[in-house]
Amino acid sequence: MNYRTEINGDGIRGIMPRLTYLVQNFLRNMRPSRKLKISRFSTSSLFSAPAKIQAWSPGRGLSEQFITQHLPKLILAKAATGTDGLSVLDIGCGSGRSVELFEEAGLSGKWHGTDIDNRFVERNNAKFVTSFSQGDILSAEWVTKFDLIYTNSALEHIPFNPEFPNKIREWLKPGGIQVHIVPAPTSLFLYLWHGWRQYSLRTLEEAFRDNNIEVFPIGGLFTSALQFFFITFWENILRISIRNKFSKTYKWLLFRAIRADRYAPMFPVFYVVIASNDPAPTKTTEFHDES
């Protein structure tokens, strides 16, 4: 794949450019991985009661629950630090929503967000000292080293640079980790023209070739199908929000779709990529479906 021919789906117009985007990304996403496998994990374990369900999209809601419930376990298992006193770099931080999620997860320390646009919202944070800088991450340099470098739906909006993940690793402290939430191939059909690319396992192998990586799926067949019929078709194509109009029905279906995903974990919406340039840790954390 020649990444110089990539098309940015954000703001794309016209039938032919859109068709080209879909075909180009579909063919790239079909390439099989060489060795990389998805970790055995089911997002069905993230919810035990319908009362916790909100009217968000499955990908967004399940990703946030993964952060608040499982990120501390990953840090303790894979990083050379605890959950207190972390130094965090959030690339493509947007409004800074991750600070709230990290606090809910029981993390604390110093958080720095950076984005090409300034949409950052100051918050009263009890556990994090926050700061923000605006700029192009591809030209950024950091003297400070971080325990955790985090992105959420940001990498697909950065023009592809094969060396970018290797550049990121230089900003980590020894034993630090990267955590990236990226669109899986299924998201091509759920979000359509969005960002430069999706991340198949083959693409992740190429992008993080010098790192030890583990990949966790977010969602499955039933939540992806629900998102397509309730959100993609109506909101992205017809511009009608039936999700909000029939919110009780949507939340009822969403809860059952999340539970059903344990039996059909294929076609996730997102992947969570955990990357480290250090040797494999001596301890590991098992993730079980507690539902």
C-alpha cells in the first residue's frame, strides 16, 4: 500500500471520491495479518445492568468503559509504574475528555493534552494537574518523558507517517506504554468517510513494527449491526436521529447487543492497541468475561 495515495475522508465531497475512498480502504483492510492476533476479550463484561446504558454509540460507550475499568489493570500489568503520579500525554485530546475518564479509572498525576485545534476545556481536577498546547504533532518534539501516551480516535486523522509510532516511543519513559483507540476495519461501514484510514491487524503490524503490541477488540457483531441500522443508516446517510427519538428502545437493544457480543466477538468497531518498546513484562493480567 502506498500511503501517499491515501484519501482524507473528512469533508470529502462527490460520488467518485467517496467511492474511491471506500474501495481503497476496503481493499487495504482485507490484507491478512502476518502474525498479530486479537486478544481474547469480550466487552460484554463491561456492563452488568441496563441502568448503566446511555444513548451513545456502541463504539464510544464501550471504549470509555474499557478505559475506566481496564486501563488501570493494563498499567499495573504492563508498565513500570503504578496508577498514581502518572505523566500522561494525550495526542489529539480535543476537549480533554480523557482527564475525566482517567480520574474515574482511579489514575492521578500530570496530564498534558495537545491538538492541532484548540478545543480544550479547563476542568477542576482533583487528581490531575492539566496543561494544553496547540500544534501539529508530526513536527512536535518533547523533552519531557511520559509514562503513558494516549490517543482516542486520533491516529486516523493524522496523515500517515510510517515512522510516527517509532517517534512516539522516544517520548516514553523506560517501561512506559502507549494506548491507542483506533477504528477497526468494520468502522469503514459504520462511519463511512471518516479520517484517512482504518486499522486492520496488518496495518497495525506495519505501523508498530518495532513495538510489542497487544490488541483488544471493542464491540462485536451485534453492537456493530445495531450501530449500522440505528446510527449509520439514519444519522450519517438520512440525517435523521431515531436514536434520540426512540431512546428507550435504543438503550434496550444496545444492552442486549452488548450481552450478545460474547457469542459473536467478530467485527469489532474499534481496537485498543497497547504498545511497548520494552521487553515483555514478567507478569500478565488475565481478562475474563464476567457476565
